[in-house]
Amino acid sequence: MPETLFSLAEQIRRCTACPLWKQRTLAVPGEGPKNAKLLFIGEAPGVEEDRQGLPFVGRSGKFLTEMLNQIGIDRKTVFITGSVKCHPPKNRVPKTKELAMCKELWLDKQVSLLKPKLIVLLGSVAIQSSLGEKKDLANVHGLVVEKEGLHYFLTYHPSAAMRFPAVRKLMEDDFKKLKRVLN
Ligand code: SF4
């Protein structure tokens, strides 16, 4: 049977490949239509995401939905997932090995099935995971980067924008750029 986003999600929910599975309630494979042209990748499920098994459903999810609405994008038309699919204990940052494992097993397959026109990387962990190197967001936010035939738009994570008004302004400007890129 050929793999689909649905069959991948079923496997992700049972995955025990890295230590993060031990303390999860529900894995969070991601959500969105299979023909989505835009893919958003965040960091890791938070407490509420872990409880519901859905991405970006907490406060930062509401913020992301508002940011999308501001540039005329309906959240239901995009695919949203995380760099890792299981909630790290005490909200710690996923370790490099966990990021690499989850990407190789799941994220890369999701990307190759979706074939998105553009991948929006939300925050430095998503950038590290997908581009394979750490970058200073202050220098790269708002840029489109091409790697191995995929196009990435780099910006901040909603939770950082919610905490710091200056970052919020930068992220809002990035989303206006994103709209121009998409047009
Ligand atoms: S974080 Fe990813 S690799 Fe680790 S257990 Fe969860 S689904 Fe598997």
C-alpha cells in the first residue's frame, strides 16, 4: 500500500523511536488538507497540543490563526505540523538527536507527500531541524531559502512573538512579506 498522510499519521501515533514518546499523552502528526500548498513547521507540541493530539491549538495556535487571517489565509487551507511530534517534558527544547530522528522518520515523508510550494519555518528549532544548521533569526527572518529543491520562508515562532512586542512586529512584517512571496 502506498503511504499517505493518513497512514503516516497512524504510524506517528504509535512511534516509539526516540525517548519523547514516553511522556506524551497523544502524538501530534499535524493537520491540514493533503493538497495544501503551504506547510507550516513549528517546534514541538505544547501541553494543550499533547492533550488534544492536534497542532497549534493553545494560545500560540490562536495567535498563528490570527496572523494568517491578517494576510487573508484561512488556516484550514494550510498544513501545520511540528519538528517533533511528541511533547517534550517540561516544554524543554527537543534535542538534536530527537529532531533528526523525527525528521528522518516522519517530517521528510510528510514533505515529500505534500510537495508544498513553500514551507514556513516557525522559529529557530524548526530552522535547525529542516535546514540542518542553527541560524540567528535576527539575520534571516523574512528570507526565502532554497535547499534541495524545497523553498523555505524563515520567521519567528508565535510564542516568541506573543512574549516580546518587538518580535511580534517583526513577525507581522514577515507575514506581509510572506503574502507578497505567495502572490
Ligand atoms: S518525537 Fe517523533 S521520533 Fe520521537 S517518538 Fe515522537 S514521533 Fe517518534
